Amino acid sequence: MTDTVLELDVVTGDGEVTTCSPTRNAGLFDQVRAGLGQFGIATRAVLSLVEAPERARRYTLRYPDLAALAADQELLLHSGRAGHLQGSVLPTDAGWRYQLELAVFDADEDGAAVLRDLEDHRADAQIEDVSYREHLEAFDRFTELLRSTGEWSVPHPWLLTFLPGSVAVPAAQGILDDLTPGDLGDHGAVLFHPVSTRAFATPLAQIPDEAVVYPFNLIRFASHPGSAAAMVRQNHEVHDRVRTAGGTLYPASAIGPVPA
């Protein structure tokens, strides 16, 4: 998001309102984006926008393991076939389910071409055509579900990190081997998908220095009394392992103090 910002109005520490952009007060502009409020508070933003498509075709694919999921995601990322990629590891009564959600926004896209050379369980594939608005509102529907069950009102100690692409699969697999579906709570998930770092230019954005990184995010809910504190402790342990693998922390995480 910070790389779509064209201009900001910022209230600085001395109470002054300053306008900044890449060509005007550029130093402040680079400090405020991803600066966590340390250098000022943004009160207005001008964003770069693109024309929205009308429709989305969504594919939900399942995989036998994490390595197969990652391999197909990287194929799709580098081929440019998909406008949206989100891999996830979902808890089930039988263990983990490895799933990919991808979307294309070209109404004339050949479905066979989109899925060519992918190694998913094709018999389990689900395909649907929806409006682009409906596609974007998927998270809204998820939060509505959580509100209906009361889970949105309980602590949800999420952990958001980035793993270097070169070690993402073994590092993530090692962490998953020590987690159980019960560690995520009801409706929890692990998000795991590749992102090209060409999309990141904000100086203060902390991501591994590789061409591809993987968000590795624990999305979970403390559905039972006392489980929130245990989840935060576990987040700290997982973060230590991410750091050891060369990964970084996205600051909006439930982790407590982090050593320098």
C-alpha cells in the first residue's frame, strides 16, 4: 500500500502540517511511509489508482503438500497468469489442507491456459465467476462470519512475517511440523504465498533482500479462555525461527517486545 502513495499531508513532531511527496520534502515522505508514526502522523494521502475490472474468475485448488503449493504459486507468479494469488494452510480434523486461491480479471481468459502445468488435485478444483466488487469483499464476508460467531470480539493474536523465497518452504514446513490445527483456533489459517519484491520500494518497509519473499502469517483466534497468552508466546517462538531463517516481522503482529 505504501508504494501506491503519491503525496501525504503529515503532522510532524513540532505540530507543523507538511506536505510531502517524492519531489517535495522527500526525506519526510520516505520516513513517514512504513514509519509506524515515529516521524509524523499522516492526515491526508493521494494514492495512485487504476481502473477496476468488472469481473473476476476465481479458482480454488488443493495440493498434497506445502512444496507442491509453493511450486505452482511461483509458476503462476512468474508467468503473470493470475491477478491474485493467496496460498493457505488450513486446519482440518485430519491435519493440514494446502489450498491456493487465484483469480484472473480478463473475462476472455482461457481457463485451460490459466491452469496449464499446475500440479493440483484437479478433481477438487472449484471455479466461480463473480463481480470484481464481490471478489474484493471476500475479507468483509470473513469478518461478518467471525462477528456472527463472536470470534471477532475475542483476542486474535495474529503473527505477520516475511520469509526469504530461497528458504521459504523448508522454514515454513519446519514451523508447521511443530504446530497443530488447534493452535490456530476456530476459522484460523496460515497464509503462505510468493510476492515479487519489485512491488516494494518504500525504504522503511522491512522485507528480506531477495527477488521473491513469502508472507508467512498465522491468522488465529483465542476462542478459549487463557489461550491468547499462550498464542502470543508461541508467536514469539515462531518469530525467532523466522528471524533465524533470514525473515522479517510485519509490525502489526501480536508478539510483545522484540529484542534488537
